Amino acid sequence: MDFEIVTRDPSSSARTGLLLTPHGAVETPAFMPCASRGVIKACAPDEVASTGVQAVMCNAFHLLIRPGSEVIHQAGGLHEFMNWPGVVATDSGGFQVFSLAQPKSVTDEGVVLPSPLDGSEICLTPEVSIQVQNELGADMIMAFDDCTPYPCEYAEAAQSMERTLRWAQRSKAAHDNSAQALFGIVQGSVYADLRAESARATVELGFPGYAIGGVSVGETEAEMFAALEAALPELPEAAPRHLLGVGVPTQMIAAVKRGVDLFDCVLPTRNARHGLLYTWEGIIRINNARYREDSRPLSELCDCPACTQYNRAYLHHLFRLGETAAWRLLSLHNLRFFAQLMEQIREAIGTGKLEDLRAQVAAITEREVV
Amino acid sequence: MDFEIVTRDPSSSARTGLLLTPHGAVETPAFMPCASRGVIKACAPDEVASTGVQAVMCNAFHLLIRPGSEVIHQAGGLHEFMNWPGVVATDSGGFQVFSLAQPKSVTDEGVVLPSPLDGSEICLTPEVSIQVQNELGADMIMAFDDCTPYPCEYAEAAQSMERTLRWAQRSKAAHDNSAQALFGIVQGSVYADLRAESARATVELGFPGYAIGGVSVGETEAEMFAALEAALPELPEAAPRHLLGVGVPTQMIAAVKRGVDLFDCVLPTRNARHGLLYTWEGIIRINNARYREDSRPLSELCDCPACTQYNRAYLHHLFRLGETAAWRLLSLHNLRFFAQLMEQIREAIGTGKLEDLRAQVAAITEREVV
């Protein structure tokens, strides 16, 4: 992996860049939708690529469970398995241990947890996570981290952060695929000194890229930004920075201003399946009866399959039916909006208009289209 | 509507034809997938069109319930509402009264039944069904019929058939849209004399097309074919004949040999959602563990999006996840197979090879691909 900074924002720490991987380039700042189980829910990979998405985020834990990393390795890796023409990243499973499973034990060695599929015992360690990610063959992979819950006492946050550092070292030692870039993960909860220490020590271990984890877990926006402000200055300018699990448009712009390059989140596709659509004119809740006879497209400014071929009345009808065709069309729409949003962000960085864009995006994500 | 017979099979009553409607032509014999609620489940209309489907079958009862026929009328009719580029037919709701709802009363006047949506009382009469279908604006619409259950005593079948005749007359009188072709429906259960009488009396009323209903409701294949053999000779050669609710490939070929031109059925898409795929090499049950690492496409002979872009291992993975993206891809595959099957049937009629094709199709729908 190679990372080139292309332009710098005159009034913030934002930058545009080009991430070069064995499977093509990603223009940054970039948003990577979640294909946790090897698929963006309700959509086929070819359609996702056509919305302008350049990279997706899969998940080592989910894919270990099903279909098994050996099946994907056998198929030639995730790109081949999914027939995905772009870049792939995988998350290590650390966050899933924290958010999904109820671990039987968490020790310095690793985590023992029941398989969500059949209850059988899974032992996840840095070594296992990295081996799985090596087999999956993504372009960017993540160190196995101990994701700190929120709220969290200082002492506990410090312990968790230190464990993440030990696991980062073991992740790095276990990593055995030079075609993949291993990202170190910064933890430290909402404590500025812990975030800074985590960043410094992770940089000392040395990784080609850095991720900031343990955010968007219940803390306030101010706490999240403070954590970013403590960590980001400690990271090397030249390496890409990934903010894990953040996809709220205004939060992404705020993070970009602080120097973040990469994002991943289920938000646009989950919201779409719940009928919440983003447009440059405002928010649409397609279940609302006001759209029952509305013959306009979701947005006049969108060129996605939903907007170019179907109108609000038909999408409202499909959504009310619980039709999965609606989930697909609405997901593709939100993915297209996010791709357009990232284009706008990159353009605003080059022209110094990031704050104008933030204000515009704040307005359109707060008002409903009528 | 206009119907031209193009070729006749030398060794059976089969014929190929061209059905000309205000929304384009349909080559017959044709299969119309069911878009009962204004959508082919899991698929968007534009994708269905690209599989070679020329006409779809919607349902007056389902669309009356949701979104309401006035909404679709307001939108400019079903073609506009769905943005469907081809031909549309609607079924009258007679079969849904029989199969879905538990009517509160069935009298000569009509049927009173609870709405599946909110339990409110719906009164369905020939006049209501035709008014709804006039509003929906399909190219071909169906008379409101009394669908006879199976098994059924002779006397009951005779009464039901006679009621269908009275309703056919009222349907014809109520029909008020000259752009739509109203089909009369033949009933009579498994009784040859009733089927023949129903056909003769329906023809006497005079319709531009005829449908055969009350089949595929539990009777044997032999009983279904006998009913067809009793009814079809009584129908005018020059009018199109639609066999309602039949989609089993070998049964369609057997019906074509007896002179049927049109079919509709949920079979290909329902089977797809249950993981049963048709290919020219045999049947695939994609849930089967044998496909877990199978890097071949579903079929080498298919040009659908599932076959050209994804392999069995990936589709197996998506299907096991319960991913709706799988339902879509597999539905498009089966629709493409059915479009190819109807092409093969039309070609076999022209070249006198219908029996060879029937034998081939019987073989491939009985064996599993390994």
C-alpha cells in the first residue's frame, strides 16, 4: 500500500490523498460501506461499484463464522469470492467481540466466545485474527484490539488501551502477507492523555496506517472530537488515518477537518433499509404517507437506479410492502449519496470550502423534504 | 389487443403467435411472471425486463388493498407506476378470494371478505373487480370468476361454473376501457362435460381472449390435462388462451401441445427464493453443502447477472446468510431460464420438435447438477 497526499486544506488539518493498493486506488477522504459478511446487505457487489464506491469493509469475525476463512482463501481471497472490482479492507473482529458476542472470557491471551451460529467455542487472539485476515486477503487489515466500552473508568480504559498495545505488537508479529497493509488501532476511550499515549506507542510499533477505534460507542460528539484531537496530532502525517465505525455525514466532515482520511459504517445502508434516505434537498422518510402519490424521484440531483427509474410513490409502495427490492434500491441510493458526499468533501478541501459544506450538510440532514 | 398466429406445430395443437397490445408485443407461447403487488418479489422491474420477460401478471385484489387502485390510476396506470416497459395483465381477484382470504359470505352478488391488511370488510363483485382493473390499466384483464376448489362434487362444480358464467356476463357489461382486452374464464373443475359447457357458454358471451382457471389447485396432472382437452377445442382458434397459475415447465409444454398460448405463475421466483434453480444442465439446490467451494457459475449456458458475475460458492454463501441479494440474483436467474424455455418452446413449435424438448426438459427438471 502506498499513500500520497494530494492537497491540503488551507484552514484545517484536512487533506485529500490517493491510497494505492494491489487492487486499485482509493481517493481520500473515502467512505467504505460495510460488507461485513462479504456482501453489502440487499445489494450485489457489481451494483455497489457502480454507485462510485471504491472500497468496502468486510469483517474477519463474521467471515470466520460463515463461510469460514479457508473457503474464501480457497476461492482466491475476498476480491475473487465477491467478484468485487475495488479495494477491500477487513476489520479484525475486536469490535464484534465487544458489540455482538458475549465473551466467556477476555484475558491477555485473547477472547473466548460462543459462535453466534451454533454456540460452539471460538478462541480469538491477535494471532488468530491476523491469520484469518491473511487468508481473507483484503488490501488493508486491522490489528486485533480490545474495544473499550462507554462509559468506562479511567483505570479500566488505561488497562484496555495497554492490552490493545500488546495485541498490536502480537498482530504485527503474526502478520504474514506483504501484499496487505496492517493498520494499528488507537484506543483510550474519552481520556485525552490515554488517546495520545495510545497513538504515540502504536506509532512506535510502526504501521503503514492507523485506525482510531472505540468511538461512536455511546459517547457525546464533543467527547469523540476531543479524543480525535488528542490522538491525531501524534500520528505521522504521511500515513492514512481511518476512523472506525463513523458514518454520520457531519461527523465525517468534522473528522476530516481534524485529519481523518477513511471511514466505514453501516449507517447509509441500515438507514436505507429503515426507509431513511439522504438527498441534497433533505431527508426523506419514505414510509411517510405524504409520498403515497408523489410522482417525483427521491432526488432530482441523483443518478442512482432508484432515482433514474422509479418515483417516490412506487418506492413508498415497495417499502410499505416490506419488499426487499425496496431495500436494494434505497441502499443503492444512500450509497450514491455518500459517494457524492465524499466527492464534495474532496473538492471542498482543495478549494478551502469545507466549512461551507459542513453547514450545508448539517442543514440537509436536519430538514425533511416536503 | 390483436392476436396473430404465426406458425402451427405439425404434430400437435401448439401454435406460435404474436399478441399486440397498446404497450408492445408478446411472442407466444409466453410465460408471465407474477408481480401480484406491482413488483416481482426481490427484483426491480427494469431488471426483470432485461431477462427477456415481455409481460407480467399483477393482481387486482392485492393492489386494491395496497396501495389502492386509485393511487395507481392517479399515477397513470400500472405501466407508469411500476415503470414497466412491457405488457401487463391483471388477474381479477377471484383466485385470491379462493386461496388467501376467508370470505364472510359468497353469494351470487359477490364475495364479502376481510382485508388481509386491517380486517376491514371488502365487497368484491364482478363490477368492483372490473372497475379496479379498469383503473389499474393493464393491457389484458380477467373476468371475475368463482374459483372451484378441489376436490369438488359434481353438483357443486356445476353451480360454481354457472356462477362464473353469470359473473362473466356482468364483468363484460361492467368493462369500460376499450384499450384493455377482457378475458373470459373457463371453470368446471375436473369434469369434462362441465369444462366443455363452460368454454362453449363463455365463447357465446364473446371475449377477445380466454383463460382456463381452477387448475393447479390440487388435482392430478392427468386431471388437469383432461380438463384442458375438454375445454380447448371449444375455444375459437383465433383467440389467445391463457392457462392461469401453471408454471411447471413440463406441464407448460404439455399445455402448449394442447393449444395454450399464455401462462402465469409464482413458481420460478418462489422457487428461487427457496434456493431451487433451473438450469439446462439440471436442478440446483443452492443450499446444498456441495456448492460451498464450487467456483463454477450456476450454469455455463445462462447470461443472467447471477451467472455472468457470481459463482455457486458465493451464491451459496449469500443464500445461507438469508441475504436478500441472493433472492434477487436467484430470481433473475430463474426468470432468465423461463424466458429461454419459452424461446425454446416457440422454436420447437416451428420445427416440429416439441416432444424432443418436452423429454429434455423432463430430464433436466428431474436430475440435480453435481
